[in-house]
Amino acid sequence: MIKDQDFLEAKAAYCLDVAKKIGASDVSVTIGHSISETVNFRNKNLDESNRSDGLAFSIDTYIGKKKSSISSSNLLNENLDILIEKCYETTKITPEDEFNSLPDKNLLADELKDLNIYDNTHINNDKKIHYLKELENIASEDKKIINTESSFTEKKTNFILANSDGFCSGYKTSSFTTSCVAVAKDENSMERDYEYSSKRYLDDIKDPQTLGKLASYQTIRKLSPKKIGSEKLSVIFDKRIAKGMLSAFASAISSSSIARGTSFLKGKINEQIFSNSINIIDKPDIIKGLGSKNFDSEGIKSETLNLVKEGVLKNYLVDTYNGRKLKLQSNGRSGGPTNLYFENGKQSYDELLKTNSKCIYITETIGHGSNLVTGDYSVGATGFFVEDGEFKYPINEITIAGNFKDMFKNIFLANDLNFEYSINSPTMMIEGMTVAGK
Amino acid sequence: MSNFFDKSDLARKDAENIVSDTLKNCDDGELYLEDSKSESIILDDNKIKSSNYSSDLGFGFRAVSDEVVAYSYSNEISKDSLKSSSENLQSTLKSVKGTYNNEIPKSNKKFYSDINPIEQKTLNSKLEVLNKVNDYLRKKDVSVKQVTANFLGEHKSVEIIRSGGEAITDIRPLIRFNVSVMLEKDGRKETGVYGIGGRQAYDDYLQNDNWKSVCDEAFRIASVNLESKPAPAGEMKVVLGPGWPAILIHEAIGHGLEGDFNRKKTSAFHNLMGQKVANEGVTIVDDGTIDNRRGSLTIDDEGTPTERTVLIENGILKNFMQDRLNARLMNTRSTGSGRRENYRHVVLPRMRNTMMLSGNQTQDEMIKSVDKGIFAVSFGGGQVDITSGKFVFNCTEAYEIINGKIGSPIKGATLIGDGPSILKEVSMVGNDMMLDPGIGTCGKAGQGVPVGVAQPSILIDKMTVGGTKL
């Protein structure tokens, strides 16, 4: 059973008390508990079961403007005593930093909305096994599928964040995740692809048939890929890849990158960085949302932010420390964005595909080719060659490259947004990227 | 050595009994206990940004039957907790009938000493070095706009208890020192990163103001990049420099030779054992036994002593890297390659220090032989799709080669290739094998473990360079 609020609050109160008694001027502590149970299947047989049950503790102690942190998984009081003492001693010899402080009291979350992010349902391993059997039976129906691996994870977490200004709050979350990876083979190649479903509530995950069919279909269609020549082309990003553009954007507007001067978007507030059809929103209170939260990792209330409006950058993602450096108020984004998404574009998916007589449709990228200092982007890719709106043949061993500054201005979006992940994008097209192949 | 039982209501004898009892009908399994301490001290933006210390204690209990692994972990070492893990394992493996294999090789060799690097240098003297780094770089040139430097230290104590009560222990120190610098000139910004590390004390790496050479190298890479032009796009010849660029070998070849992917036949190499997979001059080994290296281990995380495993010898595929599970199912022996990030994770076959050995050609000969291509000296990260064999890595320092001469530096670009065929494209192997500076972390199935790589300069006849210039 996941530990209840009382247990976590008592531990947090104990830590605050110990730290204050030995002389810390301010203290912030997080106590968390998480239980997760996973069953893995391979080729229709049980492969692995994994249960984890872990407590976690982390504390920041301040002496004026000096700050230090300690974390541990051992929550016995005698261990906590030793570690808090060590943290305090380290704080003493750590240099002052004028921007160190607890968050503004008047920004702290004062009420908890019920966001429906905890489902108390427990699904036992036998039922997980039943789901995975059905899933793999469907996924491996086609003879071209030579290997399937699937898994079902149930995760429950609870936490308390408390600080010496009187903040003390936390809540439970749950997630249920199923996935299937398939390998297909023909005389020319062996290919892998996947599908997964992750939801707050058990009843909302995709049924095993749908998931299995998708994993199988998406893998088989990649067989016998070709390598194409090098040229400038329009690139269409499948939704599961398009959201990566938003992740890069979120990193580039984090207040720490901005304050350090290591982002290509530094100083771009109120400037046009996307075409004027683009709106980007970060909304923390989506019911059942995978990124939903009541407050950020410092306790500051999170509210909806229009990050980009009609192509113009309106906000950074600001936490307390970097906000002080930048003379900006925290907007509750310590720890990053919440539910981040592009608003729908105007064209349908089919219209987007037909915009150009030829283009490529990317379903997977590999490599860490985003440089957020310069905006340079270059990654390996696999996908399909598209002519007159139709998928012609699979392609691989190519790279796609550009610079975010240009790419952002050339983004066109379809109107097929849905909320599958915590970061979501409609299908995306970027014109004029360099594709390198043969 | 940590005594995992002295502060617990769980006596060693009880733990041994629970382990033996739980595993009696299993083919393999063990109780893995781990006590780790780690620190991270970061200087950034002219200030000590954070000093973190972390202590983590826990166990992972594994039962293996045929192909099935049941695993349960907890960060509470107690009688109740171990019993509930045991029940969890038994519920997964209800009706198994295996024969527990008691054989585990022994060795007295140790590849690093039992030091605790965190305690061996005072916090004050670490802060002092970081501040010196900041001052040194900022005074070095007006273009220096940002400096980040950090120390990472770890002391990990592990004990493996097998059915029957056999216990195997290891103490593993690990440190890393990193410097990152950002330069700005004429409105253009570029970064350079360099680091060093291994399984010795901080001061073993910082003798004779060695931190200065780390700073100089990071600065040099950033300066080169300030002058870089857009990279070319398309297929061409690629010369790789010695040392760290061997992450190409790690991504392109190494992962595909891990036992699990080959047992499951999802690796592009699974049916190539004994066959020619590379040109004659290519020999690749994975070695866990080099003193004090980041990827070295006295024993792996199943208790097997590590070794030097020959993967490819003169172009012929000789061995896969194996943990006990995959070795048993493939009728071979463990190569001491069973590793896990920590007690929260199951063991997987992983690389240690993966090295391509020297040949007899020179880097000059390689460069001279290229009409149009690139010379890649340093890389960021890489990634591989095991099944299709396609792999990528990102250049962080590279130059164009025109008519046999090194030309302008080029912007960071992704290189993409095909694992099984890339070794056949290696047409020259240099005589200048070099180890990397001790900075690698390999990710697989969500687990990160420290690894090393090494190689001489090599010439690859054909790779796709993912630049923007057509």
C-alpha cells in the first residue's frame, strides 16, 4: 500500500524540526513514496516481473543565503539525524549566493484542486498477464513479426513537500502504462517499432487488441526501407516525434538556460519566433492529465501560461532562483512544463500531407542532435517517402538538419491534436530542411 | 566494507536462509545488497550553484527460472521487507523446477583500491579548485561568457549473497571532473566540454595543476567551434581521431554484441558468429580488467570476475558479452558482463571498456588519402537501433578534408551508419590507440552504467554526414 499523507507529513515535520534545531535559518524538505509493479512478456510468455517499493527524502538547508542539499532513500530517524547534520555542516562552508531563498510566500499554492490524477484501482499480476497475452497474440498474428516484447506497469506515488515558512502539501498520483515492441523481418531487413499507452486511470488505457494491431502494423510497414538522396525537402513529423520539438523549445525557455545565457531564445520575449499561426500553451489543470499538477517542485501554484501567442514568445518557464536572477516572478515552473501543447492548426492531416508534391514523413529520430545554445539541429531519422499525399516506401539511414530559429518559423500544424502524452503536438510539417542520405 | 546487517533486525544467517529457501527450485538468482554514497558539487555562472550529497541503501532480490526473471527491491533492509520480496518472487515463479547452478568463478585480482574518494578530499579544497577553474577561464579570454565545472564522486559497496550462503563483495570508487565553457564572439556562441575521471581519488587526476589542461581543452574545442562553417550533407569518407571517438564502436558494434539481443535474435549480429564482419585489420575487445578505468570492475554485479573478452579478432566475430542468464540459455559461460545501475535494477549484459586495437597505419596517411570528407576528433552522445543496426553519433569537433588536407572546422553534425556493415568500410586502422579520458556513461533499458572506450585513428570509406550544406 502506498504510504498515507500522515506518515509522510510526520517524517517531513521531523526533518524540519531537526534542521531548525541545529541552526538552519530556512529548510525545505520532500518526502516521497512510490510503488511500481511491472510484468514483462516476450513472445507470448512471461519474461520478467518486477516490483519496486521505495521511499525518498531530500532536504535543502539554508543559513541565510548559503544553501546545501542532501538526499537519501533511508528514512530511519537515526539516519536522517546524521544526514541533516552533515547537510547543515556543508551549508556552513558553502559560499553565499544572493539569489538563494525559499519561494515567495504569497505565491505558494493554497488549495488543492482535484485533478483526477489518482486512481486507487489495483490490477494484480495475473490480470496484467491476461492483458499482455491478448496483446501479443494480436501483435504476432502476421508471420513477418518474429519477436514481440510487451509490458504492463502500474505505478502509485505519494509525496509531501514542506518548508519552514509553513507550506506543507502533497498528493497521490497513479499511472498505468502498457507497451508493445515488435520486430518484423523480410528478405531485405529486420525492423523494430512500438506502440504504448499511458494513462492516469486504468480504464482509459488502450485495449490490448488496438495496441497490438498498431505495434504490428507500424513495424511491418517499415520493412525493406530505401536510402534516399541528399536534398532540401519538407519534413512531416508524426505526432510522437513532433512533441520533441516542444521539449526542445521548453528546455530553451527554461529560466536557468536564459539566466546562464546558454539558450538561443535568450532575450526573445515579445519577439516573433514562430509564424503567426502558432500558439503554445502550458496548462497544469487538465483533468487526468499526465503532466497535471497543483504546484511546482517548490510549492508555487501553477497556472495556465500562454507561452507563445500568434508566434510571439510571451513567457519563459520561471523558478524562484533563476527568476530572482532575471528579475522575474516565478510562474510555478520549477521542474519544467506541465501539460505542454501546440494548439491545432487549420489544415487536416491529409491536406498537410498533400501540401508538397513530395516530402518525407518521419516516425522516429535517433541521436541527441539538438544544440540549444546555437539552435543547430541534426538527427538520424527513419520514416516514409511521400508523393502526392501518399506513403510510397519506407526510408532509413538518413539525417535531417536545420536550425531551430529557421525551423520554428516554418512550422505548419494539422488539426489532429489529442492528449496522449504530457507534451502533445498535432502532426507537424517543417519546410526546407536538409535531408542527407546517399 | 559495509556491514548490511548490523543496523537491521535481519541477521546474516536469516538472510542466507531466506535466499536459499526462495531460490531452491530456481536456475539462478541472488540477493544483491548495495550501500552507495555520492556527491555532486557544481560551480556555474560564477557561483557554487549546488553541493549535493546522497546516500542510498537497499537490496534487490532476483529469482531466475529458465527465461523468466522475477525481481523485487526495497530500500529497507529488514526481515519483513526481505520476506515480502521473497513472497513476491515465489508468487511469480509458482511452479518452477530448476537446478540452481552454484558454480561461480573465483579470482583474487582487484582493479582498483578500497578508497572512498568523497572523504579523501575536503569540501573546501574541492570548492577551491572549482573557483580556480572559474577565475582561470574567465581571465583567459574576453570571449569567455559562461563557465560550469563540477566534481562527481561515488563510493559504492556491494555484496552478493547466493543460495547456499556464498557471499561476494566489492568496493567501487568512481570520480569525474568536468569543465564546460561557453564563448561569445561577434554575436556567435559556442560551447566546449572536457572531462576526466576513473576509479581513483580526485587528487590522482588533479596533480600538477592538471585541472588547467582540462580547462584549456574545453576552451580549445569552443574556440574551434566559433570558427566553424555549416557541415556538408551526404555520403563521404570519414577519418576518426583516436580515443573518445570509439563511442562509434560502442554504439555501432558493442550493443549489437550484447548477449540478450542475440539470444532473443533481435540483434543484427545474432546469426553472424564465426563469420567475417569486419576487414582483416580490425580487432575489438571488451575489457573489464584495466586498472582504475571508469568501465573496469573487479567483479560484475552477479559476482563473476570480469575479463578481457575478444569480440572480433582480425575481422571474425568471436564472442558475445554475456551475463549468467543469457550465457546459460545460449550454452556458454558468463564473460563477467552482468551489470546494473543500482539495486533497483535487474542485471543485463553490458559493455565495460570497449576497445579497437591498433593497426599499423598513420593518421597522416588516412587524411592524405581523402579527396572529400570529414575528420572527426570529438563527439557528444550516440545511439543505436539494435534491430535495424542503424546508429548515430554527434560530432562536437570536426573538420572538412579537401584534397588530402585538413580544412575549416565544421558545425556539429550527426553521422549515421549501419552497424553490421560499418566495420567492412573501415579501410585503414591507425597505430595510435588511445583510451578515452574517463567520462562515458552508457544507457540501456533506462539504466546508466560507467563505461570506457578506446581506439586508434581509423578511416571509414562511406558514412552519411548530416550537415546542412548540400
